Amino acid sequence: MFRLSGVSKTFGAVQAVRDIDLSIAPGSTTALIGPSGCGKSTLIRLLNGLVTPDAGEVRFDEVPLTAANVMEVRRRTGYVIQDGGLFPHLTARGNVALMARQLGWDRARIGRRLEELAELTQFPADALARYPAQLSGGQRQRVSLMRALMLDPDALLLDEPLGALDPMVRYELQEELRGIFRTLGKTVALVTHDLAEAAYFGDDIVLMRDGAIVQRGDMNALMSAPAEPFVERFVRAQRGISGMLTGNAP
């Protein structure tokens, strides 16, 4: 669904990503992980054309991403950021339906889709009339997810969607999100700083450092066959991760 070939991007003196080769298969969930500033969020933005590479090529569904087709690609790619990115002057309903209205969907079609998404995300229907400031953190993230799914996109890009939530809400949403991914069967690329979360969601884990991919594979590969000492240190730094994954946590 996505393919990056030799992709590099620089912001001023900072090399955000460098010489990235990465393919993401249709229907899979890929977790991008690494220390702060490693380039994972830039990589997500490259996938939907919010950032243009200085070198290399980004393909979506085997078609090169260009200025001419970037808006079409964005309509086929739902995008969720950490704080939700909701418009405070719009209700939950208004936020979710914004793009559908721009594309000329009629009221009945919008209403049907809102009902489907509210049921899918377990969002209370009576809260659709509330504004973001009147919603809990978990509810705001559900609204953001509904907005990303409104046009029934082929792919979802999520940039630390649960990072700002308290642990209990985060745990609940992790379970719900994984269920949604499996139900819909969409291609998902998810940025997280939490290795346990990456292991929970990802069919494939991509570990980055200094703008480059250090290792790619499943959690067992990262733990049992680290590509370099950094990988081992990164895994070890996530306290208790080895025990949680093997069932030997203290």
C-alpha cells in the first residue's frame, strides 16, 4: 500500500530521515518506534504528502505521490495525531463530518455514516452534539478516529494517538483500536514511543534512530536477534517489556 524508496528529508540543518527504504503491505499494521527525534513522525507525514521528500520516492497503491494527486491520496488515508487535532468551534458531529460535507455528501448519508462510526468506536451518540472542550480525552480521540474513518479510507496513519491519555483510558483504547483494525482490515501505520504498545498493535515493528531504520521485524526478532547494540539497549530500557512479553513479569 505504501512504498518509500531512498527517501530523505532535511529541515534546515536537521536530517529528519535519511535514505529510507520501506514497504507497508495492504491490510497490515506497522508500528514505527524509536527515541524522540528519530524521524518516525516525519515518516508518517511523508506517507500522506504533508511533507515532501528532498530525495527518493513515495508511492501509494503503487502510484508515485505528486502534487497533482496528493489530495486524492489524503482522502484515501485517514490521519490521527496525538492531541486529536479537533476544531474547538465545531461539535463532535461537525468535526467528524467536515470532509464529507466538503465533498457534498447529503445529510442522510452523513447521518448513516456517523451512526456506524459511533457504534464502531463505542462513542455515545448523545455526545456528538458536544464540543471538544466538553469531552474527555478518550472521547476526543474517538472523535478524531471517527473523522479519520469518515470517508472509509484505504489506510490509517496514527501519530502517537494514545500518548496523551492516562494509563487506564489508554489501556481501554488500545483494546478497542486493535479490535477496530482487525474488523476493518485496513492498512495501518502507527507511531508510538512505547515498545509494549508497538508489540500489541504491530504485525511489523520498525525501529528508528537518527532518521534511519535500524531494524525491522516482529518483537521476538528485536529481543532475540538485535541488529546492533542500540536495539538491545532500547529494548532493555523499556522496563519490564521482556517479562510482559514472555509472561515472566515480576
